[in-house]
Amino acid sequence: YLINNFSDFQLASLGSFIIHEGVFFLSGLPYLMMECWGLQKYKIQRKMNTPAAQEKCVLWLLLYHSCVNLPLMVVSYPVFKYMGFTSQLPLPSWKVMSFQILSYFILEDFIFYWGHRFLHTKWLYKHVHSVHHEYATPFGLTSEYAHPLEILFLGFATIFGPAITGPHLLTLWIWMSVRVLETVEAHCGYDFPWSLSRVLPIYGGADFHDYHHRLLYTKSGNYSSTFTYMDWIFGTDKGYRKLKALKSDQYHTDSIRPEVNTTLVKAE
């Protein structure tokens, strides 16, 4: 139905914009509701954002997405088409899509890490990246709340892989959806027992990125996008790892104390 009723340009630009907005807001709104209800059980930070701050985030996102994201998708179409982008049948195999999406993650991680680290230099942080860090206690929708120049950079990191490979439309939409779900989860502010980071150690997730938002810009570290290996390689996650080790030691100490007290009571 789509390829019979819409052109490649319409599907790649307007269609991608609709997919992005749908996945972003549908995945981010539950975290906003948790924020509004004050749910604390799995909250990483106890502080909640005010209703005014939440409203500001949503309104600016609608403006940024319409004035920055959509034009970026429109002007990037000729590059995609030149590199072989198509929406026609047959659909690519799952092996091809999986390999391409994995490659996009690796490329995006590399570009994002160095760009994000560069954004934490004094001048760029003050004039550009500080907008994103207005929310020291992030919630899902704050993942794309940023200065327009940073939005362009993030958009470049996300579309670079597809732009140089000219994927099928379905591959592009799946990649974009997975990437949006990942960044929303990383900014959600909740560390659930079922969080992916608990079963896949190399995955950053909310706890990893929340640490980045809590600290001063010169000492934050944890610059990675999806996976944590770049921070591990270049040693920019040392503070986070040290904090995790201290928390783990404290947990084991607290779990041992009741047993010691019980033994003492029995001895008496």
C-alpha cells in the first residue's frame, strides 16, 4: 500500500518523520507520567522535575522536531537516493537488516562518543550542550531536548550509517525506531529490574547515563551513546565504575550485618 500510494521521497522524509514522532512520544510519555505521579520505587534520583519544566520540554521538542528534524530528513533524501536507498519489494532479508543495523550502532557509537566528548569542552558546553543539561534529573522525553546545533549533530550521527549504505526503507525505519527507544530508555531516570543493562553489561542504559547528567560538565564522563566500550577504552567511565564498586561493597556489608546480629543474639 505504501509503495503504491507514496513516492520514495515522501516515505523517506515525511514517513520517517511520522515514525520518529510516534515512537519517540509513545515511548517517552509513560516516563513523563511516572514523573508526574511521583513514582519513586525504581527512580535513580529522588528529585522530580516541576510541571513547568515538563511542559517546557514538550513544547520545545515539538518546535525543534518541526523546525530542525523534519528539514534535516528532507534535505538528506538526495544523499540516501544517490547511495541506493529504495522502498521497493522484495524486502531485505533479516540477515542483511541485522548486519546493517549492527554496523549503524557501531558507527553511531564512535561518532557520538567523540562528538559528545567535544561538546563537553568549556565553550561548547556553555553555548550549546548546556541546553541538554538543563535537566540534571532526566526523564524519557529530555533525550532529544537540546540546542538546535546539537540536534543537527545527533541527527548526523544517527543517519551517517544509513546515508553511506543506502538501505531499504524498512531497515531505515527499524534502525530509527530502535535508536529512539534506546535513547529514551537511557534518559528515563529509572533503573528497573528488567532493564537491558542488567543482562547486557556492555549496554549503558539509564543508570549509566543518569550519572553523566548528575555531575559537573568537566567531570561527568560516560560519553557513550548505546554501548559503553568507548568509555572503557578511553577511561572516561572511571568515576562511574568506582561509584558502582562502592555501592556494591556497601550492599554486601549491609547484607552481612543482619546475619552477624542474629548469631550474637543466639549466642547470648
